[in-house]
Amino acid sequence: MTGLEITLLYLLAAVLGVVVCRSFKLPPMLGYLAVGVVIGPNALALAQDAQKVRYLGEFGVVFLMFVIGLEFNLPKLRTMRRHVFGLGSLQVTVTILVATLAIMGFALTTPELWLMPWRAALALSCALV
């Protein structure tokens, strides 16, 4: 398949996915995700050239960031600042603590498989968050 054919195939599939999701009163993002899973390289593998599909994926990420930027509302964020910043910070902190404790617990119970100092466990848990 040429690059143009791959692009047209993905665009047609995306439009059809959105139409199906709209008919079931679901968000269009679910249609995009479902179509990507179905015609992607691991299911039907309609596009064999991974390099060309990679460029389409990069454009998809750019468009997704654009749509998120359009829906970003600063006054709404200000009214939700306790939830976003307070609970969000709490979630990050608790997840870091739980992940660090789990990694350290695994390292203590199986030192022959997983030997890791606490600083490395903390860095790994921060990366996981």
C-alpha cells in the first residue's frame, strides 16, 4: 500500500468509527481507539509499513493535543483547583509511596531476583507515576 492509500484507509475507518460511536451515544474518542485497535498492526494489520503508520500516529497525537487544548477552560480549572491540584497531588504522593513500598518489599523477599536500593526504588516508582 502506498502512503496515500494508508492515510485514506485510516481516515475512512476513523470516520466510520465516529459514526458508529455517535449512533450509540458514545464519545468519538472511543471510536478512534477502537478503529486503531482493529486495523492496527496487531489485529488485522491492514497497513504493513510501520514507518508510514508511525507518521500518522504522530499526527494523531498532535491533533489530540489540539483538541485537549480547545477544551481546556481556565475558569473551570480555577473552580476545580482543590480537586485537580489537591487530590491530584495526593494521588501522586500515595502512588509513589505504595509503589516504592511494593518494590522494596519485592526486593527484600526475593533478593536473588531483584536487588534494588531504596533510592532506585523511589526513582522507579516516580517513573511509574
